[in-house]
Amino acid sequence: MAGPRHTRGTPPSVVEASAFVWCALALGVLGWADALGSAQLSASGERSDISRYFPLF
């Protein structure tokens, strides 16, 4: 993916969640907005919204 150059500090786009939440997102059991709203998922940066890739199955 092309994007901004990262030189130091926190990367420009970061998504963090537990393994359980990633699996729930992948299976469609949990939605992106619901995970963000309930603080089960942390997404920051200009390219951190990867909601279009879920669910995987």
C-alpha cells in the first residue's frame, strides 16, 4: 500500500484489538462500528478504517 512515509514514533495508521475481536470481525459476529463504539477496537490515523474488509467469511 502506498502511503505516508514513517520515520519515527507511532506509525500514521494503527489498528489494535484482541485476537477474539479480530476473529469476531472476520466472522461478521461483530461489526466495525460496534467494536469501535464499545472500545474493543482502537483505530487511529488517516488510513486506519479497514472496515470494508470485514467480514472475511
